Amino acid sequence: MPKAFLPQVKSSSSSWAVDSEIVQ
């Protein structure tokens, strides 16, 4: 998983769930 996504994920908790599904 790209580290660039980590900062953005932390920025938005809601996006975290969505990004998590896309990453997996």
C-alpha cells in the first residue's frame, strides 16, 4: 500500500474505510 495514502487516510476517517476496501 502506497505511503502517500496513509497521510490522506489519517486526514479523513470516513475515507479510511473506503480506501481500505480499494487497497484490498
